[in-house]
Amino acid sequence: MTNSKFTKTEQLMLNVLADGYPHTREELHACLPDELSALGAIKRHLSGIRKKLRPQGQDIICELRDRRPLYRHVRLLASATDGRR
């Protein structure tokens, strides 16, 4: 997914998530320009990505496996009441 409205870091994260499989925080952290930043720094970028994806019927979800958070890029199902088809 290439779109100029995403920052460079957001686009790198989207490239990692593009396969639709779950990815670890460490994989997404590798997209940050400062490798010394805290692992939690990915949250700000994920929040920005989510705000831009949700109007397009997409999202980044967090799922827990073996007590580890994993992130996945998904398409949302349209609801009969949301006006989208």
C-alpha cells in the first residue's frame, strides 16, 4: 500500500503488515528511524496509521498469542447500517 498521506515510518510499517499476517512489536520497531527508541514508540505510529486506515474500511488490530501482542493489517466488514457497500 503506497500512499503519500502516510509518513515514511508509517509506510515502512504498512509494508511489513501488508502480508496480513501477525507481526511482533520488534518487527515494527525495526521500521523506526531511531533504533534506540523505546519499544513502546511504535504505538504513536500505529495510532496515526489507524486514523488514516479506518475511513478506508481497514484497521490494524492487536491480538495476543502466548501473552505477546501481535499486530495485523485487516479489512473491516461493512455493516448494513454504516452506509458503505
